[in-house]
Amino acid sequence: MATKNVELGLQLILPTLVRIMAESLLYGNLNEPEFPFEAIRPYLTWLPSYLDARITSCEDELETFINTILVFGRARTATLQGQFWWTALREFINRLNASLKLAGGSAFKHHKMELALRGRSMFVTCANNRRFLRKKDLTHRDVGCVLDFFAPGNNGSLPGLGVHFVETTSMWVIMSEKVLVETLNDPAIRDEFESFNKRREALYNSTMEKLGLRYRFKCLIVSDTYLESASVSEIMLTPQPPSKIWWDNKCLLVNGYPNTRSNTFLSCRFAFCDYDTLFEMYWPVLQIMFGFLMKYCVDSFWLTSEETGVEFWRAVQLLCRTVRVECKRQRCKEDIEAFCEHVKREVASLKNQADSPVKTPYLGKSRPFVPDRFKNRPFRLQRLWVKFQMNLSSTKETVRFLCSPTSPLMRAVPEYPALGDQPALSQHVSRRQ
């Protein structure tokens, strides 16, 4: 169902577009070389299995590789990542660049990828993308521009809307942007805001489809997250299920994220529903799962004793996966009631274990679910080699820019607060950009 909706959206938004790229669809620039989807696809047969092998944890690895693919297909100008990704992404883009060479023609010349170091972070971008800002001292507005934000520079604590792009097979957010409410006071700007997000969603989905990959996306606009979470909690207590429109806009929040709570570990690891869930049919089951996770997936139960140690959370994860799969199946009323009773028993058992008055101290690993790539510190020789690679890459970028300077392509953006002109990237930033 979700795939059909994506295809319909593409037909409505991309009826006459020849070049499915950010430059043409988001910025109206038809002068950039077209990305050779048809020519390169035969040389990307390795890509699906490569991604499956490296995305072992959606929370920690999905957004990095998926955003890199979107940059490769020219659906994004750049993605911002931490420098600890240097080795893995350098290997990845080298393979992608090799595929561009095999595609022949001018594919490699126009669409070669590179890593551009900035502060303690780095951008993944196309070496010849004229929209990417080559200067070193980027402001928050500059960073937002190269990340294709609608309202770059909309930082600070003023009320805003969260724009989240969700990968629908994993139910994980791969990119987020904040847009201040006051920015959208002008009806014309608000209309452009809605159109810009629809075009981004269609562009991302079309790019993955043309590359033969299974990943699909949905754009969600979330107002104040605390108020949204409170509203979702109220709906989840009602005996009657909500409308289809409400579900499509809120089912990510039903899974418990994004939110403003600092004491929760809810993430796509515990996603128990998605856009294809038959929520009206399985409403009691979803209510049980929502109530359980909201109460127990918090600091006070997370790896605080053997009773709520690794095996406990693996059991919770398995239950969430089971519910997510089973709640997509058409069943008779009796079978649904039987499944609901099964979930009740499983949840009751987990609750009794978590609430046990006698607790055994937890002696296991502190980060058992984090991939090894984030735990193991490289040897000193490896670190020196990576440092050399980084310095060489940065020098090459500087020399290339000095030898052939070009004026960057800039889009007229909405007004932004003074905070947007402050320097960015002096410290490590969030990976989800």
C-alpha cells in the first residue's frame, strides 16, 4: 500500500520532469548534467547486498548510508556526517565512483563523489556540485543551504515545525530540519514550504526506485513535539481508532519518537507499527504495546539489572517485530482476539520481570546493541593513516578550488534569525542531517 502511494505521488508531482535531480526539481536549474540512472544501474548489482551487510543497526548506520546514496543520485546536494565515518564512507564512495567509471561517457567527470572536511565533521557531496559551498568557515545558514533545507538558518529556541523524512521500511528518521513558525506567516512562503517538501519526498523515492533499491520515504511535519506526543497519548487511550489521515501523520509518534523526553530509549529498534499496519483492526493490540513501551523503555529500566538486561530488551524487540508483522494480516475477529490475548500475556510477563522487587546487579556490556564499528578504537598506525588521507583530501579540494574558482549556485531563502549567521561545525553535530 505504501509503495502504491509513493508511485501515485510520483505520477502527480513528476509528470513531465526529465531530470530527476535536486537541481531541477528543487531549484528549477535545468543546466546541470543529468544523472545517468539507466547507464549505471547494470553496474550497481553489488549495492543492495553491500548495504544489507553494512546496515546492521538502523539507529546507528541507516541514515549515513542512505543519505550518501541520495547524494550519489543527485537527490541531495550533500549530507553531513561525523569524521569517525571517514574510513567506511571513503570505501563506499570509492566503489560508487568506480561504478560511475564503468558506466562510461561523462558520468564520472560530472558526478564523482568526495568527502569534504569541515571542522570536526565532513560533507559527502559531488566534487562538481556548484551548489556546495567550498569555503571553510560555514555559518548555520550555509550548512542548511548545502543540506537542501527549506529555511536554512532557522535555529534557536523559538517555536518551530519539525520536518522529518522517515525511511518507511525501518521507520527511522534519516533527515530532520527545523522551520520557525514565524517564517511561515506569509501564505506564499507556507505554500512553497508544502510544495518544497512534497518535491523532496518524491525526489528521494524516485531516486531509490531508479537505482533499484527498496528504501522509500515519507515526509512528516510535526509541530511542538511535546504537545504532539501528548495528543498522541490521548488518542491512544480512546476505544475507537483514529482516521486514516491521522494514522498516516502520527504513526511514527505512536512508536514513541521523535520526542523531547531525555529519559527514553525508544527508536526504530522497538517500532511495532508502520504505514501499512491495519490499525483499525488491531487497535487494542497497538494500545497495549504503546502503553508498555511508554512506561518501560526509560532510563530506570534500561540495563539497570539482569532482569532488564540484554535478554529482556531482545525479547521486547522480538515482540515489537512480531506485532508489526502480524498487524498487517487480514484475520477474522476470533483470530484477532486470540492474538491480542497472546500479546497481553507476553507484555504481562515482561512487566512482571521488570517490576520484580528483587533485582540482580547488571554486569553485562554498557552498549550491547551498538555496532562494533563504534566501539573499537583503531590502532595508532590506522589513525595516522586516516589523518594523512584527510589532510591530503583537504589539500586537494583547496587546490582544485583555487585553480578553478566558480560562483556557487544560491537559492533565495526565507528570512532567518541572527543566530543563523553564527559559525557552525566548530564541534561535532548530529549525524541525522
